[in-house]
Amino acid sequence: MKYLHRWPVLTALIISAIVLFFLQTFLLWESKPNFSEIDSISHRKQAFFSYLYKKVIPINQGIRLERNKLISLDKKKSLSHFDKIYLQSLAVNYKLREIELLSEINKQTITQLLIKVDVIPPAIVLAQAANESAWGTSRFAQQGIQYY
């Protein structure tokens, strides 16, 4: 009985993991160009940016939805049980802090989450990916689709 309050969080984490798996599988593993075969640097850069930009936008849209939900929860006078479960799962996903009891969820939790839950400008994402993956030609980018 002691751990029953964690079931909603565990369920949310499992669902999040499944969603992330499918997002990664279907968004990132579609036929990607072999960037190392593109000789022209300007064409390689264009192909790299075109390929990754299409991946960044839906992820940022999901984050924007989470942020908008947080803003709407912040405007509420009191939080429902389901609001607290949602906030608890977000706190775990964003590694805010370990929140074991729903009674620990409050407006300060929302304020702390609003600091972490925000979109990253696509230009920064693309520049970082280009830098860390050598324009998609690194072994990790080619074999594991790891651009960071």
C-alpha cells in the first residue's frame, strides 16, 4: 500500500518511454542521407540541416504543449489530483527532483518546471548537432543516429 501513489507516475513514465521509442523509430530512423557520401560541403550542410530540421520541429511542438499546460495549471487556484500526477511525472521526466508524495506538488513545482520545460531554438539544435556529429559523418551519427 505504501507505494500505490507511485503507480500513476510509473504508468506515465512507461507511456513516455514508449512514445519516445516510437518517435525515435519513426522520426529519426526514416531513410536518412549518407552525409559522408556528399562531397560538396555546401550540399552536405544543406542536406544535414534539411534532414534534422524536420525532426526538431515536432519535438519542440510537444515541448510547447507541455509548457502551455504548465502555464494553464499555474493560473489555476488549486490543483486537482490528476494535475498533481501530471506534474509529478513531468518532474521525474525533467529530473527536477524526486517527488514521492503528491502533497509535495505545489505552485513552486510549476515555477521550477517552467524553467526547465521550454523549447530549444532549432538553430541551436542544428548547430550543436553539426558540431558534435561532424555534419552527420561521425560513426555515432551513421550507425546509431546519435547527433549529440
